[in-house]
Amino acid sequence: MLRLPAMLELRSVFDAMHAASRQFPAPDWALRADRLQRLRALVMNNREAFAKAISADFSNRASQETELAEVFPSVEGIAHALRHGKRWMRVHKRATGFWFKPATSTLMPQPLGVVGIVAPWNYPLMLAVGPLTAALAAGNRVMLKQSEYTPRFADLFARLIAASFTADEIAVVNGDAEVAREFSDLPFDHLLFTGSTAVGRQVMRAASEHLTPVTLELGGKSPAIIGPEADFDKAVERILVGKLLNAGQTCIAPDYVLLPKDKLQRFADTAQRIFAELYPDLAGNPDYTSIVSPRHFERLQSLMDEAGQLGAQLLPLSNAGSDTVSRRLSPVLLTGVNDDMRVMQEEIFGPILPLLPYDSLEQAIAYVNAHPRPLALYLFEKSRTNIAQVMRNTVSGGVSINDTLLHIAQDDLPFGGVGASGMGAYHGEHGFQALSKMKPIFQQSALNGMSLFKPPYGKSFRFMMNCCCADPAAA
């Protein structure tokens, strides 16, 4: 494993990459495509090894879950960039103001240089490959910091990257939180971070020392609203599937559910039935993911314990208890919650699902708007009027209607947060643009009227300014 604990070593890797990016600032599409193809081959040729390493890091995660949630979106994102990247690189014509014609205006996409990526532990493959795809398509070189919570995957990925890319194309950095802090202190041309809001603040503070622009993919409490005219049982199923993927350790997992007050018990009964279908015999079920570390397991347990002590009711979805050794946390619904409980203040990031009843859809919207803007919002509803009402009156990083999670898998949609859930966005062309400098170019024509706008100012200048500033609506 490549370990760079000293700032001096990190800086030497960065300096070499920075020098290479300045010496060869504009890689053509053939080189960019070659890099993307190497990345795709790396993912496809090591699917089983990645799944085994990630499962070992988590204690258990089904290989099918890694295939679905990590391998598939990674290779689809690369394929999308390979199909469209050459077009993204084209110089774009822009309109030139009437008084400046026949000059021309264009936008030229250019690589920024060296991009830093800080990837999290919950989807260590997808959340490394996704940003890498955007950076490589944009022609950048990349330093990637991986999470210390998934050391087996991090070691494997670092070795495979080193075998497929030169040290000045992609450098993988592994290490603890101190290494991450030193990494964030480097003067990158852009820094993309995926992780918690608290750590995101620290990353942004470090980046500000160098005026490094940042893309922050954070999290928060993403609500699922079941509308009054929803297909209720289908809504419960899709919420559970989205919540229990990776045992809830997903930044866009439904964090809590807003539902009509008279359907609270129906939700609990339906959820228990559906959970038994999804994960029969939970104690020995290989499809159910473990919590990544003892610290995270204990935190989730403490959220439930505190909520229970403050009056919340805990409704287990399974008769199987939780297992601290394997870190298998049995999923629980919570009712009777309020905003004084930590479970309603912090992003849960686990298989705990609070239920909040509402009297009207307006009340549900008001609750969402009274809290920090979420990374994702989910609405289950058949009424177009109700859908439009929620879409108009809420702001979130992204939305899936009548399903969960799937907006993140659309390569032609940007993925990103808003407010406390993040800033900036990537995926597809949006990622290309985020990690490029879209350089504006004005090219003057040999024949132009600028000679009329120079000193000494006189009658001709005044006449031309009156023409330029005339109100078109008054003509």
C-alpha cells in the first residue's frame, strides 16, 4: 500500500504531478479516452476482488450489492464519458453583443491541472471511480485519498491503479485522518470531497488557504414523503429497499418518512411484511450488510437508546436481534420522535427509520423547509398537482419521484447538494465542466467600431452612447 504520512512526501508527489500538468496542459481526446479505458478495464477485470475486499472491510456485504451499487454505476459512468467526452471538449460558440460584431465569442474547455479527490468508505469503489471519471475526461491528473475504514479495498485499489497508470496520471494516497488533513492542505486546482458535513467544513477551511475551489458532496437528513394519493404499499417497499441497501450506509438513503397520520400503523405492518420478504432469516442472511466499524455500530445503538429514553417507540422489523460481533444491526422503525432527539438532528447513516405523521401535505412541506436543505428528497404520489406542489416548494440536492436513490444513477443529471448538504455537482457533462476551466474568449475583428469609443470624447462619442443605451422597448 502506498502510505505517505509525511507532508513532505505528499508535497513531492503533488509537485511532480503539478509540473507535469503545466508542461502538458492540454491532453487530446485520444489520451483522455485511453485513460478512461484503462480505468474501465481495471474495474471490470477486478469485480470479484473488489467485492471480496469490500465485504471483508464491512464484515459482510453481498457481492451482488457491490455489483449493483458500485460496479454497474462506475462502468456506466465511464461508458457515458467515452461516448460523449469528445463532444464535451469542443469549443462552444457564444453570442456576441450587437455593438461588438463582427467579433466572435467562444468558450474553450481546458483542464484545471491537478484535482484532489477524497473518497469515503461507504461506497469506496463508486465514489472513487465516479470523480476519477470526471477528472480524467476533463484532462486532469488526480491525487486520490481513500478512507482508512476500508483498508483492504484501499490497498487493492492503490496497487491496481499503480499498475495501470503512471505516477503523474493518478496517485492514490492511503492513511489515517492526519494524512487526510495534510492531503486537504495541498494547493490543488480543485478539491472534490465526499463525506460528512462536519468534515466537509474542515476540508473547505483547508482549501480556502490556497483559494482552491471545492465540490463538497455531503449528506444530511433526506426525507421521503408519502403523499395522500400514493400507491402506499409500493411506496413502503421502495423506501425500505433504498433504506436498507448497504444497511442504510448511503448518503442519499431515506433518513425519515413523512406520511399521512392515519397510515402510521399500516406503514409498520407493511414494512414488517416486506422486510421478511426481502431478508428472510436475518441472522444468517448473506444479503444484509454489516455496519462498517464498531464505532459506527455503537453510535447507531446510542441513537436508538437515547430516542427510547426520550419517549420514542422502537418497532423492530425482525425478531432477530442485533449482533455486536458481526456488527449486524437489526432494522428498526421509530415513532413518537421529535427534534430534541439526536436521531432527528444527525444524519442516521444506518438501518433506523423514523416515521413522522402529518395532517396535510402542506404540513409535510413546512417540516422539510424548516430544516437544512437535504441532499435528496423522495416523493411518492400519483397526483400531478401534489407532485408539482412539492417540487415547487422544496429545495434539495436531487429528487426521485416514486422511487429512491435512482436519480444518482442518471449520468446526464448532475449530482450534488445544496446548503448544508453540499456545494457543486458532478456526473456526466456536469462533472466535466466542474473540473474544467470554461475559458471565455473574445476575438476582435479587423473591422470594428472601437475607434469611435476612445478619447478625445466628443459629439461622435455622445451620439454612439445614446444609440447603445437607447431603450429597445421605446423604439
